Amino acid sequence: MKISKLANSIEGSPTLRLSAQASEMRSRGLDVIALTAGELDLKPPAVVVETAKNVMDRGIIKYTSASGMPQLRDTVAKKFSERHDIDIKRENVIITAGAKQALSNLMLTILEPDDEVLIPIPYWVSYPEMVKLARGEPVFINTDAENKFKVRASDVERHSSSRTRAIMLNSPSNPTGAVYSRGELEDIISVCKERDILIVSDEIYFTIVLDGEHTSLLDFGSDFQNYAVVINGVSKAYAMTGWRLGWAIAAPDIVSAMGRIQSHQTSNPCTISQYAAMSALECADDFAPEVVEVMRRRREIALEKLQKIDGFAPIIPEGAFYLFCDVRKNLDERFSSSEALSEFLLKNALVATVPGEAFGMPGFLRISIAIDEEKIVEAFDRIEKALRQL
């Protein structure tokens, strides 16, 4: 059977592949510690689970509107209207099967063939592939450590063209944990308004800010919908990754178009997950602060352990739950690439990491610290021991 050029041009998700590889090794009895997936080991708020059980017991398991239950769209609109002191209506919200589907549907909605999307490096692994699936063209922007690997307004000016349709922003960032300040966003907004570039603001880690405060594109007033789409969901904020429930907040015409696409792709997101998400948004405000405290503690433990490992220089994350480590000092005759180093650690230390190549940044490793403290300590002890034995 012939496979299309488009399908052959798409890379599989490296993080999912490595997580699956770690699981397969565990199934063979190997004690692998996976520092790969962006998935908290914490349980969701109890009210979420109780709501899901109640919904199933009552047989509320049928289709909903393809764009999501009206009451959940209203809940998202109300929650973020109050949080950001702006006016968001149901018509501004579409519910999707995770933030990933919201991003993918948005690309299909806004791109014509060969339209360009600016993507700062390092990037979340799926951004370029989503653009390519919509037959757009990713245009990569190099960033630097001096600016915490954040894109500058001047970078947007330099890399944009008449074909530029959008730019991907992710704050807090996966993989670096960088958080954009209000001033930095103001400068980027100014350039994008001037050049008619849509800002796609992926804010899935918005509640996990370890230092400072998170500034959303929604903080700039109801006018946001003229130049931005804000993507979010419950996966990270409420430890609900497997529930697959996200949303986009955008101008009504974009939401309507995304809904038409979604109606032919998946129909509605999981009905049970929608009720559970509504419960989380309405009742679980105390969950995020608890997560932040846990992640601050884990970050400190991980950074302390990394000080003992030669050639691992982590970027101190301001948000999310990753350490993006510069490992270029290890890349010599022993390891030809960070991918080779990652493979060595999986084989010899039974620790799974994600090489920087997956994020457009060779010479780095992404290490998830979304696991318990004992496993973090054990994982770094294994890494140190394996490298010392070389």
C-alpha cells in the first residue's frame, strides 16, 4: 500500500516513543525510571474522580455538541473572564480532546498551503509536525541562553515575511521552563499586530509557575481575540493527562471554523471528561498551589543532584516541570550526540530521558521531574554512576 508523502514527512512523537520504550523494558522486568513524559504522578482532585463516577453511574455517556457541552464552554468562559478581568463568551470557546487537538485543529483552520508559522527553538516536539500536517511551513527562530531561550520581538521582525501567518508561543515553556514577562509579550504583540501575525499562545502549564507570575495573552484585554488564540486544558493543571480535555479561546469565527473541522474528525471530546473538567474548574482551586509546592521541592532536589554530575548544566526552570540540561561537554569521542547519550543512559543506567534533537536543540537533554522525590534521587544517582564507569 502506498503511503502519502505527507504521512512520510511526519515524525512520530519522540517523547511518546521513548515513554513506550521505557514501558516495554519494564514489561521485561527491567527497573527503568522514565524521565520522559510530561505527566504528573499526582492524582487528580478527588472531586474530579467522584464527578466521573457519578456521571457514569447515571448513564450520562452519550454524544454532546461537537464543540463541547455548552455548560463547559460557559464554565471556561466564566473562569477565565474572572481570572483575567475580561469578557469571554461561550462563542469564544471550543472544547477539544486535549490541548494538542486544539493546536492541530487551529493549524488546519488558519493555514493555506505554504503559509509560514514561526517556531522558536527549542520547541515542543509536535509544533512543526502540526504545521506540516496542515500543509504549512515551519520557520524556525534560534534563541539564546542569554535571553533564557525566549524569542524577542526583533526576532519576529527578522524572520517574518508576507507568508507568515502565525507564531507559536509557549509560556511556561516545554522544554525550558522559561516564562515570558508582560513587557516581553507586549513587544511581541506590537510586532505581530503590525504584521498581521496571529499569536498562538500555548498556556497549558499556566498554573505551574515556580518563580514570578504567569502573564497570559488574556491579560491584555478582550481585544486579544483580534491577534491571538489561547490554548489550554486540564492535563497539567489538574493532573488529568489521560482524560484528554483541552480548549481554545479565540475569536468566534475561528472557534466556529475549528468546530466544523472537529465535527468531521472526532465529534465531541469524551463526555465523561467534559463533566470532570467542569468540576475541576469549578471546585479545585486549591489543587494548583499544592502542585507548585511539590514541583519547587522536586526542582531543588534535582538541581542539587545535578551539581554532582559533570557535564550536565541545567537551565533553572521558572515554570512547568522539566530540567533542560546542556550536555555538550559530554559530546566527545564517547557520545556523538545528545541522542547517543540518551540511548547510553537508557541502556546502562536504566534512565529514560529525551534528547534535545526532539526539540530542535542538539546537545541538550530534557529531564522530567514530574515523578516522586525518591525516584528523582535514584535516577540521578544512576546517571552519575553510569558516566563515572566510562
